Amino acid sequence: MGSGKKTFKGMKIILLAAMCSASLLTQSPHTRGESDKEVYASAAREAEAGSLGNYVKGGYDHYLRQYKGMPRPNREIMLQGEDFSGSEAMQPRIVPYMDGASGGVVETGETGSMTWTVEVKEEGLYGIAIRYFPVAGKGADIDRELLINGKTPFMESRNLTFRRVWASDGEMQRDDRGNDMHLSQKETPIWQETFLQSSDGRHNTPYLFYFREGTNVISLVSAREGLLIDYIVLKQWEEAEEYSSVAASYEGNGYKDALDVFIKVQGEDAELKSSQVIYPMMDRSSPATEPYHMSQIRLNTIGGYNWSEAGQWLTWEIEVPEDGLYHIGIKYLQSFQRGMISYRRLYIDGKLPFREMDSLAFPFSSNWSMNRLGDEDGAYKFYLSKGRHEIKLEVTLGDMALLLRTVESSVLELNRLYRRIIMVTGTVPDEYRDYQLDEKIPELVNVLEEQASVLDSVIQQVELIAGGDSDRTATLKRLLYQLRDMAEHPDTIARRLETFKSNTSSLGDWIYSINYMPLSVDYLVVASPDRSMPEARATLWERMKHSAGAFFLSFVTDFNQLSAAKEGDKKITLWMTQGLDQAKIVKRLIDESFTPNTGISVDIQVVNEPVLLQAMLAGRGPDVSFALPDDKPVNYALRGGVEDLSRFPEFQEVKSRFHESAIVPYAFNGGTYGLPVRQSFPVLFYRKDILEELNLQVPDTWDDVFQMIPELQKQNLLFGFPIQILIKLGSNVQDNATLPVNPAFGMMLFQNDGELYRDDGMRSALDTEIAIKTFMEWTELYTTYKLPLATDFTNRFRSGEMPIGIDDYERFNIITIAAPELKGLWDFVPVPGTRQSDGTIRRDVPSSGAAAVMLSDSKQKEASWAFLDWWTSAEVQAKFSLELEGLFGPAGRNAAATIEAVARIPWQVKDYNTLMEQWEWARGIPEVAGGYFTGRHLDNAFRSVVISNEDPREAIDLYTRYINDEIMKKRKEFGLPIE
């Protein structure tokens, strides 16, 4: 930001804009809208005011401010897809004829770019609409980046999403117990025309793009999946009128109310959907849900968390018997976001009926409710002609879009201020020292006051939306108080710095929770105005009957039993060490494709991993189990607890599904005792904005890393190295007896052609010269370069205190949800490597994962093998991963070990290519008898050098002897060769 005075002046304008936008919130909480012209004018004012939406230069708000005075010409410019002017790194294919297309179409690939030349007669701001047809691929949404005249117009145009279309595969079936069976979802591609717009819902109207008069070039850069393009058109989107105007036109056209019409369509009967994870679900919370059964499973609703991301949609088809005016009602449950509202946009036959349908509000309620669409003046009327019509509900952020952009911008600004502060104080300031921060950072007090005012405005608007004080504002209020107090007492900032960072980071959780708009739908009603809407809630008698019946039936009915097994079918038992949500997904997939195809039913139980060992030793374990940590299969095998899977005839075929490193931890003494279900490895994360600001390049080798560390430390910034790895969520490895080998040490060791064991696993190799030299280089990072021994990588990366670091690639998921304001400002690449004599660079990394095993005591070994074969297949692992992501959002993205399954997970092409490049360098950690001492004593040796200042060579030599003693002891115990 500029000087403090300029910033403060800009903030006054920001507050005026915020007050203007607050007027929107005084409308009815159930239906609220704004004409496109007003939206554009409002967005332009926001951008002019200092970017209520985005402080980052190059964002869409900044772009609108730049072209705020430009006209919006009322003309259309059509470009046929086949008339492209060039391509790069892509071989486009022209399809001369295709059903539903306006002419010839062009098929674009998953990588590379295509360009079209367009002649613009009048300069100005245009929307861009593309008519497309998805190409069969991985099943992920299609991503593109847009360039105009060779440049990215604004940051958000790098991530444009084109959604696929899905439908339920067949009619709902019931098993022999009378339970509804889950339907698989199949892709049902159709031609769609869509304006380029915000993929994350941060802007509620399509993007506007500036085109100069004359020749312009439009380029689409492929980031994920292929698609067919019919045409590209530059035009203004159709503006929806207010309901008052539409109602007046009804009267002018002589439209009359329909009479005695009542049409109900069940939510689970949705015709089309934008995602394969939006499928019918069971709700037994109320006997009023339709259909209902007291004990049997009825998949009677649709939506929930699986239908919560901006841009996701569902469609239903209805048929009305006569022309006329109708009411529309939606029976919904929004018990997911306490104190908040979920928004939907309603289309009829692809069009917005009137402006108020742009942002339908569904407030929080712990019970099912009926929303008869309307406002305080009464229910809205919709004109429908006789025949079939399509009703579409699309997730939108509604009134929260602007607020989310505002808070994200505030987080970026506060983190920027935090980095300025630690450049003066360091990350651990002396609380008794007066750093005179208000003098050394002239803008300090003004920025604190400005951001406090911004948060105060957001709090007021959130409370207006929620209809009063809400727990959703507690995080904002806590930071607001601190900012104001720090502005009044800048001398206290140094000792409150950690709390300030923590409170700022907590805004990420707020953004993440507000960003999702879950909603469940039981049914939709289209009725003539003379018909009343049904009651959403059950009567007292119905509730009492339901509660009593469910209680008594619970003694004889397993409400979670979804198996379609028939009498005489084979049955195996599966124990999962994951959560109940994951178990439900697994059960659904089993009932969808495993049991029907094999006749083998599966009984699932969720257990803690230690229980498995006890049951195995007692001979009362399951047939199969997953997901066990890397060290468990071989340790169980030593005790005769798990089966050697390599004896099955199809093993080699199944083994080929994985990278060779994934099998290493489960191979021992000529056998293989597990199949990989998860595998992950380190990559290098970095903040693009901060490295650019510091004029630093992403390091390619360890020499580059050692040169970068001092440059970062000059600014009191850090390079992140993995010290602690969380084996289980919430557990600290320092308290775990099976501490893994440190990834940083493993990288350095493997890249120098070192090993952890020698003599076929009979001895540790940590006392070899290569290992000792690597150990010394590793410890020097902490003794010479003074890197911290403990790092909260996510929060430090987010604040910018640690703008670059090495961590497991699954950290991608956490950063995505914990720091949504950093979207587009960070990336990951392969880890730094070691340059070889021939000039090549080795980037070896240790991998970790989890396995599925078959217990030796299983009486159904062939059936168990059939299950393991099915479970590790690419199709099933890809579906499981997509289901997890649909349920948990980006945090649920699965590190599948099946290589082809990862190709079907919705990674962008560049990210997928990075993973594949790093995966080629993955090295599995072999498991040996007594090997659990390796990670533990490697850490002991490390700490004795770094903390106790012992000689590194002597330390590693001492602890290697301890490791060898334990290996020898265990080999003798299990009767293994010792020479």
C-alpha cells in the first residue's frame, strides 16, 4: 500500500461502498436480487474504492477499476470454434458435423492452447459465452485459462471451470430386505452455453472483459480435461427484470392463475446434476420426509454437503397441464450452517425468471421447512406454458460473495503487515524491548485502524444477513478488538504478535466455513395459487410414532445394513481404521459394484488399529483390513498374522497398478504382505508473490537452498524443512514409538545414493560414510543456519513468515482450505535435488502410505483376494477419492496409491504433471525386523547434536549401534538369518 494518508483516504471510500452494499441486505432475506447494470456499477465502485474484493494487483476488482469508464456495447460478435487462428502444443481436431452443434466444432486437448482472432468494431467491456460439449476423460470438471491479446486479463481468469453433466444410472432398485440401493452416476454430456464467470462464486455476475477496437486475439489454455467448442460469442448477458415489472407484464399479457393444479417432484429424482457426488441420500430425521419407512432404508433426499460449492446445480423436470401462473415451493433442510444462510439461484428452462431468483435464501433451521418462494408481500407467481419445463437450482454465495472477498483481502493485508513487523522484531520478539514499531513502520497504525473498520463493516453485514448476533462473527470480533487495541497501544504489539498471527489465521477457518452452502431437498412443489403448500414438519403424533417405532425396531434391525447379499452368498468381514464417513462411502461403493458383480457381501466395522493386533493374536480378526500404516504389515507378517499376497495368481497384474516404491514397505523375505491404498511424498511449496517481491528464484538444487536461506533470514523469514510428521491426526510423533525416518534426511541420503539398511536388512547403513556425511549436512541446517526445530508450516506459509518449504504433497489440501485468500499466489514443484557428475539432478524422496491386508486366519481367502483386487482398481479408487472430496471438500482429496486413479482425481494438468515427475523419484522405506528403532534413534542422534552440541559423527555412530542391536535381537526372536 502507499503512504498512510493515502491509505486512510482510500479507506473512507471503502466504507462508503460497504455502506452502499449493506442496503442490499435490508431486502427480504428469502429473495434478493440486483440488476446486472447495478451489479456492474456496484462492482466498479467497490474496485474504485480500493478493492473491496481483492487487494492483490491484477485481480478482477482491480481490472474493473482500470476500465470503469468503458462502455458495454450492445452487440454480439460470434466466433465459430472451427475458425481458430492457431494452436500451440496442441493438435486440435475439427469435427465437421455433430448433433446439436450450429456447425463444425473443434475438439481441444487437455494441454496446450488455442487462439481465435476477433474483429471488434466498438471498444468496451464484453461478456464471453462459450458453447461447449465435454469430451470423455477423467470425469473431472474442465479447467481453462483465458488470455486476451497474449495476456491474462486478471488473476481469476486463470481458473475458469466448465462443468460436466451427470445423471443416475437407471431406476432406483431395492434389495431383498426392501432397502433402497444406491445408484451409480453416469456422465450424460450435453451442449451447454455458459458465460465465463467466477469458478468459486466470489463474483455473482459473469466476468466482463475489455476489448480494444480492431483486431484482438482470444486464447484458451488447457489446464484440465478436453472439450468440444461450438462457438465463442462476445455479448452482454441478458438482464433479468424485477418481479414487479414481470408481474405487470403478466397482467398486460392476460395471464391467469392456473386452477386446481398440484405437482410434486421428489428431490432424489433430479434429472441432471453438475457432479457425480450429488446423489440420493437417506434422511430419517423426520417421518414427514418422502418416501418414508420406519426401519427400511429410503434414499429420499438429495444435496447436503455434496451440493454446497458455488456453481454446482441440480435440475428437475415437471409437466404442467395448462398455461397459467403457478407458485413454487421447496421443502428443504439447512441444519448445516448454524446462524447462516445457504443461497441458490433458480432458473426455469435455462433463464432467470426475474431478478429476485438470482439469490434465494434458505436460512438455518434444525427442522425441515417449506420455502414458498416469495417476499413479505406474498408468494411469487411464475408463468408456465402447458407441457414440460426444467427447474434448475444452482449454488451461489449470494450476499456473502462480497463479504468473503473483503475478508480475504483483509487477511492478505494483515499478513503483509505481520511480515513488515517481524522484519523489525524477528519471529520471537523480546517482550521487554520497545521496538518503536509505529516509527519504523509509518503505516502501521493507519493499516490497523483501516482493517478494524473493514472487519467492523463485515460484522454488521453478517449480522444483518443472519438476522442478529451470530456465533459466525465471534472470530471477526476477536480480531477487531485486538486491531483497535493495538492501534491505540502500538508499544504492546511485539508481545502480542503471536496472538495477532493466530487471530489472523483463524479468519481462514471463517472463510472456509462461510464458503460452503449446503442444502438438502426433499421435494419441490409447483402448484396453482388456489392450492396450499404441504406442511414440512410431521405432526406430534407422527413424531411420537416414529420415535417409539424406531426405538423398538432398533433391537431387531440394523439401520446401517446396506448389503444386498442374498441367502447363501459368500460373506467377508472388513475392518477399517478410518472414520465412519469413509466407511459409509466404502459400503456404498461395495453395494454399487462389488457385491452385485461377485455375489460376495461385506460386513464393515470401524475399529482402532491397536484393536486389530489384539484380535489377530486372539484369532478373532476380520478377513481383510485397511488402511494400516507402512510399518504394520511386515510386523504382523513376522508374527504370522497376515497372508502373503504374492501367492495369488493375479498378484503381478495387481502389483503393476502401483509405483514400485509403494510395494517396498510391504515386501519382506520373498513375500508381499499388503497392497498399497495410499502413498504420498514430499514436494516443495512456495509463495509466488513473496519470492517475486524478494527477487528470489525457486531453488532447483540443495546448493540453491543453502544460498537462499541467508537471503530469507535477512528479512527474518524461514525456509521450511519437515521435522515432525503427523502419523495420526492430532498425534505428535515425538510421543510415538514408531517415529518414521525424517523426510529431509531421507531425501539427502537417497539423492547421494545412500541406503538405510545393508546386508539384506540385517544391519543399519547409517554408519556408512555416505550416511554420516548426509547426517552432518542435515544437522548443519539447524546448528549453522539456525533453522527452527518445530514448524507450523501451514500457518507460517500462510502468513508469509515461511514463504517456501518442503512438506508432504497432501499439505496441498490443507493449504487450499486453510488459506483460501492465497488462491493463485502459491504453487508446488519437485523438491530440490543433487546435481550429478553428468549434469542431471536426482530428486529422490522417501514415500509413506497405508496398506490393505488379508489376515492369515481368514476362511474366505479367495473372496478376500477378490475384494482387495476390486478395492485397489483404478475405477474404485478414483470413485472413492471423488466421494471423499465431495464430502469433505478439498481437505478430502485422497493420496491414492493406484497410479491410474490419481490420473482421474481432479488435479489440474500442471499439478498432476508435477506429482508424476516427483513420484518417479519416490523411494519406499523398507521394513525390517527391529526397524522401528531407525527413525527413533535417528531423531535421538539429531537432537543430541542440535540441542546437546555433541559431535555428529560420534552421535550417529552410537545410535547406529543401538539400531543394530535391536535388529539382531528381533531377527533371533523370529528365527531369521543373522549372518
